Amino acid sequence: MSEFRFIIFVVIVITTVADCHKWPPKNKVLHIGGIFPINGTEGWQGGMACQPSAMMALEDVNSRFDLLPGYKLKLHWNDSECEPGLGALVMYDLLYKPPQKLMLLAGCSTVCTTVAEAAKMWNLVVLSYGASSPALSNRQRFPTLFRTHPSATVHNPTRVKILQNFGWSRIAILQQAEEVFISTVEDLETRCRESGIEIVTRQSFLNDPSESVRNLRRQDARIIVGLFYVVAARRVLCEMYKQGLYGSSYVWFFIGWYEDNWYEANLAQEKIECTREQMKEAAEGHLTTEALNWNQDNQRTISGMTVEDYRKRLNAELLKNGHDVTVRFPDGYQEAPLAYDAVWAVALALNRTMHRLAERGRSLDDFTYNDAVSAGEIYSAMNATQFLGVSGTVAFSSKGDRIAWTLIEQMINGQYNKVGYYDTQTDNLTWLAEARWIAGKIPQDRTIIIDKLRTVSFGLFVTMSLVSSVGIAAAIGLIIFNLVYREQKLIELSQPACNNVMLVGIVLLLSSVILLGMDGDSVPVVHFPIVCQLRAWLLCLGFTLAFGAMFSKVWRVHRQSTKSKEETSKMKEKKSRTQSAKSKVDWVLVGLGFIDVLILTIWAIVDPQIRTLENFQLENPTDTEEDIKIRPSMEHCESKHQNIWLGVVYGYKGLLLIFGLFLAYETRSMKVRSINDSRYVGMSIYNVVVLCLITAPVSLVISSQADASFAFVTAALAFCCFISMALIFVPKVVEVVRNPDRPGDGDDETDQTVSKEEEERYRKLQQENEQLQQLIASREHKLKLLNQRLLERNASVNVNGVTPSPIVSTANNTTVSTPPMSGSTRTTTIHLPPAKKNSEVRFSTSSMEMLPNKTRVGVGIMKIHCTETIVTDTASSATPTTLVFNEQVVDGSGDDQEEYEEECVAGVELIEKITDSPMFQRGGAARSPEESYL
Ligand code: ABU
């Protein structure tokens, strides 16, 4: 019996002890508010799993009588859809609808930002189970916020560690335009900068990532950190597939808190235009980093459950809520332990606060939104909270952040494989498995670019250098030739000094061929500007000397052939004084050279040319499969204001070319005794102008092709020089070789080309001359007969006492008149004294029958071609004839004295009928036949 009593006693004791655990009864309620994102279409809808998890925690907390004794915790919650506006509305509902709330739970960064910023006004502590935004770590802005969810910045040290591990130093970032990601990227940028990792581009998008992905491609991004919510992640993945930004050459870093099969979920609802297979293909190989939200040890946690116990309970709870976790985990499954631990943290903090307030004689029941004292106690209690939860050790940093490890995973065959852990606090990266790469090797962080300088090929350079050397040798030879034969009239009359200047110019131009072929392979980069300067000087001065010498010649020919008579005589006078000086100084050339030197000097000082590289489109190498591209580039000599300088030089040279061309055309059939090769010089000018007009634009078009450009420019240069030398010097050399001992004869030996007009004119003159000679002969014969008859008659008259008529002779400005003779024909013969070639005689006559073959007009100009001109008038003996020679005009077309010494050719040419000629009348030298009749 006593044994029975003992057993009863033990049972009563055990029962009493057990009942003490549940004492006192929880008949008062503490209210907390909860905001869960569940049914939204964008952002994080982690409330799906977090809300049931929080309810589980609430149940567990309330079942503990040692926690919040006498109080039950009650959670009032609503859905924010991860929309900040809706989140704010839910918060106001919770605050203003009784009962009074002691704390708030919130998830989703965008909503948390709104809630936590406002909550301080109501002296409310907010605990976030699902907000990763680094911006939330700002204690000034969010003074009452705590979170069991780690800040997204915990991923960044991990990312940097992985980048360094694989040797990637060039990354790109693609982010959704949300504060959570913006602040994460800012932190990542800082860390990358500190670690020497270049961020090649940072692309952000609101909803449609297509343009951003395209930009990544343009920037040759290979290692890309993507920061976006899961809905946007699916869009990005599809775009990656479409634009080919996946596979062996790319590595993507995604956020690790998406559910495992996120890439194939909701494709139809979200109108993703990629199939599951395509999404899976694009997702293959990507890496994720995520904070460890699930305790890694299977030890018992504060609730008495292990993580496995918790998982089973949660799965069962989710199944009850309609989520078949065997098919797909609901959003927020990863963060569910954080929500569970958040409720425990609230309970523990309130429990501690309750005791602290009790010491002050206060109670949690008295809390109002104005109660800063109680709020301060709750804040302090939360700050001190530390326990082992299902998410690991829960503790809060001074910024309210959770401290956690990060997990690195890689998607292989559509499944996430754990590859490592990183502990930020100890900087310890632990690899669980090797990362696997599609191509079997670590992808490159960029395309390997091999620079290739486009240079002139060696064969071409040698060929053109040889050609130009031959030209230089020829030019030097011709200079020597000019000097050796300078005494010969032929050379003397070709302005040898001018020709030598031209040859020096040609030497300079041909020397520039060698400089044009030099490039970075043959000249050190530091010395390249010298090559640039030399090129400019040789080309400019060479052109000016060579072309300027030709220009100077045609300029003088033109000037001499267009001078008026008075100018001629004045010039003659002046020239005789300065002749010796002028033969030495060619002011045209000096002037052109001076302008060149001036421009080049200012250019070199103010804005010197330097070596620049023109890069061309990347090319694929033909001999390798590697991820390599060839970047062709070409060297140029450029100043800052290159176009201005080129404009000045081309403008000046262009004007010279145009003016030279004009002069060459104008003087094409002019001959000046003192410049016997002007016609060839003119032809050279045509040649230079045409080649310059072709070469300048063509060389601009092909400037990006080193060989073509060099070949074209240097060939044109050499061609110009060779043609000019050949045209101007070959006839001279030939003539000198033929007649080496003829020092004095230089009469137009080299310029024997006669124009067609001249040939025609010469032929006509010859014909006319022959006719006139025949006429003169017949008239002389007649005259002879008549004189004979006259003598005979005079003899008979003498016999009868009559005086004979005189025989007429003429002179310049002579009026000849013979009295009418009735019934017979009278002949007037005029002998003109020797006249200069091409001189003109103006005459008038009253006889209509004078110069019967042509000049049956009263007034005209005769061009005298001979030493003696005979004008025969066979007027009717009945008509009185008056022949008046008004003046003799000497038309010397050249300035030089030598021209006046030329011999006259036989013949008379009537060049103008000037009866009505204003010129003739203006001169006032002619008189009408009546006036002339004396
Ligand atoms: N792990 C989910 C975080 C969601 C958010 O920060 O909005």
C-alpha cells in the first residue's frame, strides 16, 4: 500500500512539474503586424513560403510557456505583392486598425524600404525576413530596422573572390532598375575597383532587357553579373538565348535565391518567347551566390527542431496551403527559415522587453505609438537577441544586418550543384567541387585581341624605293648635264637655273617615296613624328620647287606675250638695267618657296604632327579556333587640327595648279625665244595637274589599305617626275648628243612641235607668196615692156621736144601718185625697204585696182615678211592713183632683244582689210582715198 502511495506521489509531482512549464496560462495577446508579398507579378513573391513559415513559428512560440508568460503572440498580416504602394497601404491598415501593434514583419526590399522609413514615426521596430537591399543598412534612414535576411552585399566579396580565383579582371553588370540592385552594384563597383577588376559596362533595364543585353554583346562582355528579380531573370535568360550570349565563352553570375527550377517556371504566364529547352540551354553553366539561409548543421535549434524536422514540417504546411513541393518549391522557400527565425526573434525580444519594462513597473500592454521608452526597450532587446535558429545563428550587426556565409552553386544539366562556400569574416573560400566549363577550359574574360599593324609590304617598298632612286639619280644626272652644257645656246635658252630648281624639287619628291613607305615596323614609335615632319616638308617643298619652276616659266612666257608695245619699250629699257640680276633671281619661285616655308614652320611649331593609329574592324583569324580576334590598325601622321592645315596647304597648292594650268593653256602656241622649252613645260603642267586631280581623291578613298595607298601615291609621284624630266630634258639631251660641238645655235631646237593652226597658216602664206611672186614677175615683165615702149615713145617725142615721165620709187610714209594717162594702162611699183619679220605696213590707195590679186580695197594692213616688199599697182591709166603708206608698225612680241634680230622670210601677207577698221581709224593714221589724193 505504501508503495502504491509512493507511486501516486511521484505521478503528482511529475504532473505538477509538467504543469508548471505551462504556467501561467496565456490569456493576454501581444499583436504584431506582418506584410508578405504573395500574389504579385513582379519582384519577389517570397511570402508564399515565408508566411506559412512565420505561422509555424508563431505556433511554436505560443506553445512555449517560458516565453512571454501570460501572453500569446498574434500576427495580423496582409499581402503587399512586393509593390511599395500597396505595402504602404497594408502598413497603414495594420497601424490604424486596432489592436495596437508592437512590431512589424516585412519582406521584399522595395516594400521594406517604404515601411522601415515610415515605421520610426510610430516608434515601431521592423524586422525583415526577406529584404536584401544594401540600402537598408543605413541606420540614419532606417533607425528601427532589423533583418534576418542578409544584405545583398554579402554576395559581393564572394563574387570578387570567385573572379580572382578564375583570373577574370574584366566584367560587366546587368541590373534591374530597383534600389536593391542599384545599391548592390554600387558596393560591387567599389570592391571591384579595390581589387583591380575593370567593370567594362553597367547596363540597367526597367522591364525589357533586350537592349541592355545587346549592349553587353557590343561591349564584348564575357563575365556578367546579373542582378534582378526572378521574373526579370527569365526575360534576361530568354534574351541571352536569342542574342547568343551564353555557352562556352560566357559566364553569368545570378542571384542565388531564385528557386531551383526558376528558368522554366511561368514561361507562358509571363509571355516568355523561349521554350523550356532554350531557357535550360541558356542557363547552363551559370554561377550563383546566395547567403546560407538554412542551418548547415542538423543540431537542435531554439524551437527544439533540427533543420530536417523543420523542412518536413514546412513542406507539409506548404502542401496544406496548396503548394506541391515535390513538383516545385513556392517562391520564398529559400527564405522560409528567415521568416521562422524572425518570429522567434520578435518573441525573444518582446520577452526580454517585458522583463525590462516590469523592472520599471511598466508592461507591454501599455505600449502606444507615442511610447518611445517602450520602443527603445524593444530596440535594445532586439539588438541583443542571439539564438540558434533554423537559418543558423541569428545575431544582428550594428547596422542591423545578419551575418552569414555564402554558398556558390553552378547549374549543370539544369540542376544547381554546390561548388563552394565563402565566409566573408574569415575570407575563407572552400571549394566543394570543381566548376565545370562547357568548352572544358575556363572562359576568357574578353576576346583576346591581337593588334596587327597594316604596313607596306617589303617587296613593294623595295620596288618603289628602287624606282625613286633611279629617278633621283636621273635628276642629279640632268642637273650635271645642265651645268656641263650651260654654255650651249640650246641649254642657255631653256633657263637652266629654273630647270635645275625643278630637278631639285623632283629629287625631294622622289626622296619622300622612301619616307612614305616607312612605318612602325621600321621606325621606333618615338621617332615617328620626325618621319611625319620630313614627309610634309619634302612633299611640300618638292612640289613647290618642281611645279613652281614650271609655273614660273609659263608665267614669264605669258607675261612676255601679252605685253603692250609701250610696256615692251619700257621693259626693254628697264630690262637692260636689271638683266643680269633677273637671270639669277626668280621671284616667283622665291615667293612660292617662302609661303611654303612659312606654312610648314608655323604648322610644325603650333600643331606638330604626331603618330596616330587608326583601328579597323576586328577580324577573325583564319588559322585558329581560339577566342581571338585580329585588330588591324594603320599609322597616320596627324595634328590636332589636321584638316585646317591640309586645307591651307591643299588650297594654296590647288590654286597654284589651277593657275598653272590656265597659263599653260594660254601659252600653248606661244613661243618666246628666251624660253625655248615652254611648250614641254606646259605639257608637264597638264600632266601634273591631271595626276594630282586623280591621286588626291583616290588616295583618300584607299587610305586604309597600306599597300594600295602607298603604291598608288608613289607611282603617281614617280610617274609625274619621270614624265616631266623626260618631256623637258630628253629633246635637249638628244640634241646635245647629236650636235655636241654647236655651242652658239639655240634657235628653238627643243621646242619644234608646231601647232596645226600654224602649219595651216604657213602653208597659206607660202601659196600666197608664190602667187604674188608670179604676179610680180608678170607685172615686171609688163612694166619692162611699157618702159621700153615709153622710152621708145619718149625718144620719138624727144625728137618732137616733149619731157619724159619719172619712174616711181617708194619709201615709208611715202605718197606716190601718178597722173592719169588717157587711153593707156599705168603700173605703179613700190619698193619697200627691209622690214622686220611680222611688222605691218598700213596703207591706203585711191586705186580700186591696186594689188589685183587681193587688195582691191582702198585701205589695208600688209604684214611684211621679207627684206624687200614690192607692191605693184596696175591701175587703169585713166584713173589717177594715190598710194599712201601711213606708218610702219613694228610688232615685236618678245621682250628680248634677240627677237628683233630675226631674219625676215620672203613674202607679203595682207592680214587685214581695214577700210572700216576702228583700230585703223582710231589710230588716225589712215586717210580716206579722197584725203589721200594729193
Ligand atoms: N531573398 C529575397 C530578397 C528579396 C528582396 O530583397 O526584395
